[in-house]
Amino acid sequence: MIFSIIVPVCNGEKYIREAVDSALAQKVNSEDMFEIILSENGSSDRTPEICDEYAATNDNVSVIHKGKIGLYQARQEGIKVSKGDYILALDADDKLVPGMLSKLAGLIRDYEKKGSTPELIFFNATELDGDNARLKDFSFTNGKIYSGDEKRAFKELVLKGDYLNAMWIKCIHKSIAFIDTERIGLNYGEDLLQTAEYVDRAKGIAYLDEILYYYRRNEQSLTASYNRAFLDNQKIVWGEVDRLGNKWGLNDLFDILDKRKSLTCAIAVAKIIYSGLSYRQKKVKLSELFHDDFYKKYYAETLPAFAPEEDTHVHGLMISDEGKALYREAFVSTVKTAVKKIIGRA
């Protein structure tokens, strides 16, 4: 049995060594092997050199350099060249729990002996340097293979929230892992899109109730910069999720999807008003957003209960007075940013 660990990385020099070392430290028995594929995409720091160094000194490490193709495409390029029976994702600032591969290999062999092997295995994770609390308490039966109509529990979670989205809580059979790469450059919402595709493709899904992954909390503000691609990417993703929701016959959950799309609109607004753009630029971008068909359709929907505080605040401004409150918020944010810069130079 071969495991392929895919590590997409861009400007990851700070933590990439910790990530790769945690993978190299994995122990497997003589019947199994693992490879590490570093999919470097457009770094401007020392990441390319570090990746090349690991590939030159470790027989089971390889590196591909593809330029600025985005996280989604970088992961898919890694999957494309992988040799493994099963695919695992490792973010460049995270770590694998010691013994992860041996536990997964043992579980898969147990399934093989019973004559039924899942194509998708979910497991749990915990915050690196945290209190070992689980990322999420799932209600799935440990070790059971869900197939046919029983997959509905996973499909519902995909539509209801981000609970299953992280690529790094999945062990994916190679036969379902590669997704058509025509969506090159997709940087936002790629985890939801891939998770929905995998849940749809897998004939059998299992859950291993163990913590096998350490994730690092990203303290960088998600609204620190504006990128028009955010909403464009999200519209692609939501189109695919709508298609699968219809295919699964879960139309009764579409009201929840509408709420999540409203949250997408709020995040898009927040990315503009709290960005480093000038006030003039913010006004232009907000005006463009207000005329977007997706925004006009979903912005006024109720937000889901799990919406972050900042986005809930922004959503309240969105529906208050036809955008005037958002312009005021954008102006205040611009002034605060300018004052901070002045104080910083003093």
C-alpha cells in the first residue's frame, strides 16, 4: 500500500520544514510505502530552494514547480503525478500526528479482510500547540462504512456548513482523487468544491474517530486584502454545490445554502471595506459588487448561525440603507488605517 502526501506550498518558508519533517517521521511496515510531493506554486521567498533540498536528500520526496497556479490547481497537479493508492493533504504550515499512516494502513487492511474498502475516510484533527480538543465532534459510527442512502449524513453536512471541508481530514482513494483542472487559479472555496465532489464520487465513506492531524490557526485576517477573484471563485463553487445538491435530492436544504451564499456576500463586502484600498477604490469596488447578479440575489438572505461576528456586523450594514452605511464604514476604516500608518512612522 502506498500513501501519497500532497503539500501545496507558496511562500511557506517559515513552517515548511516542520511540515515535511512530520511527514518524513511517519513509520510504516515493510508492506507499505509513502511519498511526499511538494507542489510549489509561485513562491517569492526561499520555499523553492527548501523544497529542492528535501527532494535532493530524500528518495521519497519529489517537488514540482508550476508558477502561480493557485492552491486548488497546485494540489491537483500533485495528485496527477502521485503514485499512491491513497492521497493525503498536508498544508505547508501544519503537521501530521506521529503514527498517522500506520493507523490508516491498519484500518484499510481491516476493511480489505472484510471485503469492503471505503474510497473516502474522514478523521479528526486538533490545533497545533492547543489543548488537544477535536476540530469537530462528529456523530458518525467509528469504523462503519457508509454507502448508498447512508451517505446522506455526509451529504447533508457538506450542504449545511464547513464541517467536512478541510482537505487535511481526509484519506482519499486515488481512483476518485483527481478533479478536472479546468478551474485553474481557483483560490477561494476550493475545499468545499473538492469535498462535495469526493462525497459524491465515493461508493463507501468511513470515519476514523482519532486525531491524526495538527493544524495551525491562521491569525492573518481574512479581510486584510481585496481580490476580485474571491467572489468569482465562490460563484463557481456554489454552482457546483447547487448541482450536486439537486443530484442528491436535498432540495429541502437549499434555504441553508442561500444563507451561506449571503455569508459569501458579506465576506466579499468585508474584504473591500477593511482592505488597504483607498476610499475612492473602495467606493468603486462596492458599486461594482452591488450590481453583481449573485450579490443582488443573495445579499439580503438571513445569515447562518455560525457566521463570524465581523461578517454579521457587515451584513447588518448591507441591509440597512441601500449601501450608505457600507460607504461610511469603508471611510472610517480607511481613516483608521491611515492613522495607524502615521503613528507607526512617528
